[in-house]
Amino acid sequence: MSNFFNAQTTTDDVLSGVSLDGKRYLVTGASAGLGVETVRALVAHGAQVVGTARDLAKARDATRLIDPALLRLETLDLADLASVRECADRLLAENLSFDALIANAGVMATPLGYTKDGFETQFGTNHLGHFVLVNRLMPLVKRGGRVIMLSSAGHRYGDVDLDDPNFERSDYTPFGAYGRSKTANILFAVALDARHRTRGIRAMAVHPGGIATELARHMPEGAIEAMIEGINQQEADAGRPPFAFKSIPQGAASAVWAATIADPEAIGGRYGENCSVSAIVPDDAPLGITIPGVRAYALDPARAEALWHLSESMVGEIFPAR
């Protein structure tokens, strides 16, 4: 893994001089922001990409400048398991093969709500939708392939609650629920990696960094500004420079890095950011997104296994190792 990559690294930096001819990737959330940039970068280097989106018309418009000979778009609503299964079945029927699956799509800080299947919106969309999609598509991932889950420093807002995943007994907060779902993304990568590493398939979760994208669309007006003000006060008190948003190409770089050129032995079952593997930080470390690191509970193999079995029970489907 390169020592030259950092928070300013872009997707083009990661893939400089790299040919992806003959490779195929799947990217969820290919209708805006990081998903579109991830697709663009992969296609620009010769890869074939299957991009998914809930709104296919929006995805077509967002990707209109990307070579249509190398990009295929598929309808997928992660908040509807029937849609997830239909998408997976279409790809399985064609027996497509993939070098990597990049689970990029997601929602953040939504009001309390529920998916079509009755799951809390953020846990159901960010975790359970991808849990079913990725597991169903694992037979299509090539030996030596990769699965990359988009997580967040927001995982520090909370561990998964295995006894109350739908907030039936606990108080709901938008960022508390977001934190649980992002921790679930990391734990899913840990358990998936353990199950498939014998085929040389490795899984990793990555944090893209703070980026101004549509992900914040559910937050009230002024909430982002207030959050940044609080972060910058925290940074000033600690003698650190103020927070600065990453560009979208910088934000997409870590997922592209992990899916293409990162050392698979180094990234398997881990969490990364800024195109590198992150260190574990104490549970009482500050929540500021400028501070790199992953909390230990998000990499706990026992928690990962418990979440796996809970997720199987919730979606009504068993996914044994292959």
C-alpha cells in the first residue's frame, strides 16, 4: 500500500497508471455524489460497471457523460427487500462476475421512519438492504475479489443494539440511528471477510470523510452549519486546524483504493480512511470527524457474528459461507 496517499488523495491519484480493462465492479447509489464519482473513475480506467439506483432516471442523468458502453444501470431500492432480491436475481440469472462490490448507497440522519419491510429506515437501508444484496451476489464475486462497505466516522455515535434494532424501546435520535447503521456496516464487513477469505475474497469498510453531498438532505436547515461550528470549536480547543470538507473525488478515493489496488491481506476485515487502514481508538475518544480511527466495538468478531445472525432472522434468509 502506498505511503503517499492521504486525505487529499483523489480517485484519479489512486488509479494513476492503473488499467482496469477486463474488470467489472458493482456500485450502489450511482445517482449522485460519491457513487457517480466512483463509477466515473472506474470506467475512466477501462472497467465495466453495474451501477444501481432507486431512481433510474436520476442515475441516467447523473451519469450521462460516462461511457455507456462500459456502464449498465439497474434499479435497486435498498429500503425494499423485494427490490433488492429482484436486482440480485437479474444479475445472478446472467451469471455476471465481479471483481468487487462497492456498497456505497445510504441515508443519513433521517427522521424516525420505516422501510417497506418495517425496519427502522437507516438500519434497514444502510445495513439490511446491503446485507441481502451482497450476500445474494457473493457467488458472482471472483476468487480474490473484494467487498467494500461505505461506513463513516459516524459509527462512533453508537454501537448496534442487538436487542432493539428498530428503536421500539429506546429513544430515537437521527444521528444515534445513523451511528448504529454505520457500525453495522463495519461489523458486516468483519463477518463477511471471515466467511469468504478462504476463497481469497476480502471485505473492508471505509470512511469517505466529510463531504458536502445529498446525504445531508434530511437534516434541518442550518444543522450542517451548526455542526461544523461545534466541530471547529472542538478543534480550536484542542489546538487543531478547522474542519474542511473533502471534494467528492477525494471522498470517493478510499473506496476506489480499497476495491482496486490496496493489499487484500492488509485490508481484510478492517476499517479504513484516507486510503489507509485505520488504527483503533478508545471508546471515549472525541467524536470529531477530523480525528481518524475506528472504535473497537465496530471490529469485534463476536459482535459481528451476533449481528449476522440477527440480520438473517430479520430478513428471513440464511446466508452460509460458500
